[in-house]
Amino acid sequence: MDESEDTPKDFIMLKSEKLSVDEVSELVVSPYCGAVSLFIGTTRNNFEGKKVIHLEYEAYTSMAETEITKICRDVRQKWPSVKHIAVHHRLGVVPITEASVIIAVSSPHRAESLEAVMYCINTLKASVPIWKKEIYEDEYSWKENKECFWANSEK
Amino acid sequence: QVSVLYFARSAELAGLRCETLSVPRQITSLQLWEEIVKVHPRLAVIQDQVVFAVRQEYVLLGDQLLVLQPGDEVAIIPPISGG
């Protein structure tokens, strides 16, 4: 058994095609890991009583990839046993119930991958330059994550 | 001359996604914002909600002195909503 053949990898992808849970989890599976933890962010069909038709995402792509890379580096510092990390985020139009983001992390035992996945999505929401527009029947709204420290929280 | 990138609501208010702007090599982030608002006055409404990303590092609007090189990317970053 030579674990050095399975060097830890980060798989970061921003794309407009439909995301695949199978594809993302297969990226992180490792024979040295007993746990793969996943987070899937999906599109809700309502917000404050308004019907959401679909979401649209845009990104400062180069910086978003850099920020996600930093998140992966932080994860490996906090949970050194984490093996592979995959973060796939969809851009453009995302229909209701489809996934906007899938995060998968593998580790030998489950605690680290579960905690790392939570850290990834929470930190992504606070620091990665991606924007979501909710399209309703008559109007639209640029959303603001509460984790964003420069957002105006009083409306 | 720097490249200014506009995203989300700021792109809607400015009416474009990217342009080159001539600015002093040394300028505070607030002064840089004011230069941009001179060109696109509609951006003034989001002043309290945006930050910059200068060479892909976040910078608050304020007294921070920026040292800009020709071709540097400066992005206007409205409140984010990824994930």
C-alpha cells in the first residue's frame, strides 16, 4: 500500500452545465478514505411569498477560483487528514430543484469530512465572488448572503 | 490605466462589464470609487454596499492607499451570494 500514489487533490470547477453528484463524489473517492461527505445547494421555488422562476449566477471567475483554492488550503490546515476536495459551482441559469453548488470531501474517518464540508460552504458564502439573481414572475432581485461582511443588512 | 470590472448590480447600473480607466498611480480606495462614480453616477446608490477587489484582493472603500500598476484589475464587488 503506497498512499503517496494518491496525493491530495482539489477539484474546482465553475461551469454552466448541469452539475452531477455522481461525478463530484467520484472525484474525491479514495481507497484510503472511509468517508465521503457531500453538500448540495439546490434552488428553492419561493422567497417571501414570491414564486421563484429560476436563479441566475454570475462570477468573477478567476478570483472565485483563487478564493476557493484558498478555502481548500485552509481546510487542509484545519483537518490535515482530508484527502480530496471537490467544489463545483454552476453559473448562468439554474432551474428550480437543480443544484447550484456541490461540495465533496473525502477523509479516512467521517468527522473530518463532515466538518470540512460545512466549513467549505460557509466560507464560500462569505468570501467567493459569485452572485445570484432570483427571477420572480414580475421582477428580480440580487441576493446578498448574510455571511457577506460588506452587505448592508438593514433593508 | 487600470481595467475596471463590473459585476451583478454594479454592471446593471454602469451599463457595462469592463472598461479601462486612467487614474493616479497612488490613490485611496475611496478616491478611486469617486473617480468611477464620476463616469457612472448611477453607481452612487450602492456606495455603502460595495468593496473593491484590487489584483484579486478585497479592499474596503476608505483611506487605504492603493499603489496601482498599468493593467491592474480593479473589480467592483457588490454583496456576494454564491452557494
